[in-house]
Amino acid sequence: MEAQEAFAALHRKCRAYYAGMAALYSGDRTLLQITGERDSFWRRPGKAKLHVPVAADIAAISAELLFGEEPRFQISCGTGYGDPGEKSLRMSEIARRNSLSAILTEAAESAAALGEVFLKVSWSEAAEFPLISVRQADASCPEYGPSGLTAIHFFQKVRTDPHKGTVWRIWEKYEPGRIRMGLFRGNGTELGEREEDAALRALGYAPDMEVPVDDLLAVHIPNLRPNRLLRDSQMGRSDLEGLRGLMDALDEAYTSWLRDIRLAKSRLIVPAEYLRRRPKDLFRDGQYTYEFDEDVETLVALDIDTSHSGAQILPSQFPIRTQEHLGTCEHLLRTVFSLAGYSPQTFGLDIAGSAESGTALHMRERKSYQTRGKKVTYWKGPLEALLTGLIRLDGELFSHAFDGDDTVQVTFPAPAASDLSSTATAVHLLRQAGLLSVREGVGMVHPDWVPDLVAEEVERIREETGDKEDGEN
């Protein structure tokens, strides 16, 4: 699959899938109107419409659940070459200088909104370490073969001529051990013709590069699978899939609520003679206008006959249907959160006045943790593959600290599902009953620790207490 075919496939997916999800996520009024179904709320005429950014909230919470606590990276030395401590320090330095935690949070939010995201590794002569960057789903096209992911195409706009509608894009194709690039001149829907390689070099890029490692330095991370709209594809599924109608209804309910508030502003209906004429019209007969005064902005002029009116000043204020709108909006929010795969309590609903233990909170938010667990399975493999390629590239070009057989193992910390007192009580009771070893107890208190850290802590406990593990010497 070359550049033209890859861009055509990407453009089809953008029209069929990404545009609608991007509209919900961004809240752009034009996109909401274009992507809305016929006779839906956003396709109807009217300007005073309110968008509730619940889609952005769902994507942000998803990223927080995944990477609120940084994952841990452990180097597995394949041949024993090099110092493991030095390798761990170098890995920590690369993660810090790349702001890896922020990059992963950004990528996870984009994946939750659009259904998938891409990460890639690049480098430059000026850099002292490989660089990790996020590429969006609506600008990237993966290529799969019988053995899995074989290549990824990236498209990036570098220049746009709004008068002629011309768009220049850089195309990159990441393959194992190779990166190809090209500069294309097209328009909003077509990639167009390829420019001379000299134009690409002028921008600081090389048309063809041999990568000093055999790894594919880019990964495709689906949010969840299957994609219900494109079931036979490798595309991920957005958290927002199938929720457009409910989110439009939520926008309509909030808009109606705000309309009630606007209509219910207190007003006084008075005869026109009660208002003040503009000074320039004081001496005109029948050709005068009224002057606006902030101090009397609640007065509304009506052409009424004061001699036949029972009251010359009439107050006017309509009721606001607060409880009806509030109940409707809360019901829609709970339904949206549940269908997206999360518990309403994760978003602050249904927790007023409750002071629960960590175990009780975990039970109430179980659906959110289950969704997080599913997403971890889609993140772990690609992230390990990307970081493994990164350290091997770093070993070849920069630090020389890593061996070609080194790999990275990623551990996702367990979510903060239970408080320490609940866990400590459970460990104490199980230890008293003789049903739990020290090693397993340490693992329960620190579920995010790797086995080496657990073993060190067990040894320290033995030294302090003088106890030995049951059945061990």
C-alpha cells in the first residue's frame, strides 16, 4: 500500500467514522451540524444552541484512569550485556526528557475520543536521545498483513494555500528497519502529486532512511475492539460510539433549560409614554425613538391604551422548569456514562453525602475499572514494542547502554480501588488464619510492585521481625 492508496483509505475512514467522533469531542458547532443526522437537534435551524462537552470529559477520565499513575518500565537484559542499573537510569532519563507521562495521557485521551491513536519514534542530529510523539488517528493509516502490523503511513500538513485550496503534506511510511518520506501537493480530499525530493530535503527531511535497528518504530494502539461500525477492520472503537443521539438529546435539554432562564427574566410591561425619548427626537412629532437606559433595562414598551388598562405597570416573569430539566439531564448523563463503559460515580454523580471505604467505592465504580482493564490489554503490547525499539535505537545512536536483545516490560499500577486500612485488615486476618504468606501480603499491599521489589521488601520484613517464610529456609 503506497501513499495514494493509503491516503484514499484514510479519507474514507475520516468521512465514515472520525468526523463524527471529532465533532462530539471538540464541540465545534460547524462539525456538529455537518455530521448530525437529518432532523437531529444540530441540523435544525436556530443559533441559541448549547453543547455539553460530556464527550471531552469521558475521554479525559479515560486517560486519567489509564495513566493517572505512571506505568513502570523494567529492562529485561537479553544477553546480560551491560549494567542493569545503568540501563534503568538511562530509560528513566529518556522517559523524563520526553515527558513520557504527559505523552501517554495525551495519547490515551485521543484514543478514547477517536477510537485509536499512534505513537512513533524519531530522532535528529541535535537530539541526545530518541523522541516519542503522538500521531492522531485521522492522520494515520496502519497496514496489516497475515503476521500483524507491517507498516504505518503518516500524513502531516505543512502548508495550506486558502485562496487556491492547495495543501502540501508530508507522507511518512514506517516499516521495520526503514522510513520513507515524500512531499505531496494536493487539496483537502486528495493527496495530489509528489514534489521533487529536493523540496523535501529543504524542509530538513530525507526521502529514504535506513533505521539502524530492525524494529518497527511506530505502533497502532486501538482503544477497544471490535469497531461496531467496521467490524472486519483493525480499527479501534471510540468510547463515544453509538452515543451521538443521546448526546444530541443532552444538548437539546440543556438548551431548553437555558431558554427557560432567558424567557423567565423579570420584566415590567409599561406604556410607551413611560420611557424616555432620545434628546434629538424631543421636538419631532411621530418620528421619535426611545433611548436605552441601563437603569430601566427591565422596562418593555407596549402600544397600549392606558385609559382602558386596569394596571399601568404589569410585572411579567415566567416559571423556570428547573426540576424537570435537571432530572432529564441527569438521566441522560447516567445513560451516556454507562453506555460508554463507566460508572456514574466516576464522574461525580450519586456520591453526595457518602463517606465510603475504598472497598465500597471500588464496588460502585467497578464498571469503570473493568473498562480500564480492557484498555490496558490493548496498550501493554504496543507500548512495550515501541519502548523496546526506542532503547535499541538509543543504544545504536546515542548512549550505547542497551544491547540489541534488551526488551522493555511495562507494568500498569493497579487502580486506587481500596484504601490502605481495608487492605491492611484483610492481610492481618488472612495472616492470622494462616492462609497468606508474607510474600503474598506484600503483593496485596503493593500490587504495582515488580517481583524484585516484593522480594526485597519480604527480606527486610524478615530481618526486622526475625521470622522466616512458612516452609522456607
